[in-house]
Amino acid sequence: MTNSRSRHAYPYRVFQNGVGLIEVMIALFILAFGALAIGNVQISALTSVSVSTSHFSVSKLTEEIAEQLKADPVEAGLGGYNTPFADTAARTSIPAQRAGVINNWKNNVSTALPSGATQINCTTNVCTISLRWSERITSGATEQLYNLRIPLQTD
């Protein structure tokens, strides 16, 4: 008669069924790392959307005032629309209609852009429209400046 124990090198071997604690911890670590990566991508996407929204607003707002300056090239060329960054409203010495256009535009810029400020500087045949605003990027807020030069047609 043969001894059944001698046939197997490890007679009391227990076969594991299920998942061990180490395997569960590794799986959770990988899952957590993936979730953090997806969260970082979401934050980057939101920042990019915010930046592109600001750039769209800047383009729209500069074109808005550029059309007004082109519609009134004589007064624009004489400096009637000039306004520095420091002014939050149009000069009181200009006509009410022109002051309303400038004030409306300045209000639109300050509403649409964080820390938005505007400047118009016109000479006889060219106007420079400048917008300054604060843009939030991942490393903090940075000041942005956009200039648009348009020719004035005084026929």
C-alpha cells in the first residue's frame, strides 16, 4: 500500500479562491490615479474655455467700437473718441451721443472681461483700440493686452 502523502510534495497545500488584499489595494491605487488624471484634464478644459471666451469677447468688443469709429471718421481723426485706460467714463467735454457710445462700450468691456479697461487713441488717419484685462491661467492671473489698429477713411 502506498502512502498518499508521499505522492505530493506539498500535501497540505491550500488553493486560494478570490482576490487578495494587496491586489485590491493596487487596483484602488490605479483607479485613484486615473480619477486624478481625469480631474486634471477637466480643470485644464475649463481654463481653456474661460480663456477662449475672453478672447472671443475681446474680438467682438473691439470690432464693435471699430465700426463706430469708421462710421464717424472725422471726429475720430480729430481725437473726439480718444480715451485713456485710466478713465472709466468718457470726457464730459464731448457731445452726449458720442459720450454715450464710449460709456456703453467701456461698460460692456468691464462687464465682459475681468479687470477690463479700454483705451482709444486716434490720429488723423489711424485709430488704435486697446483692451487690457486679467486672464486666469493655472499659474495665476496674468494681464493681457490687445491692440487693434484701424485706418480712417476721411473722403
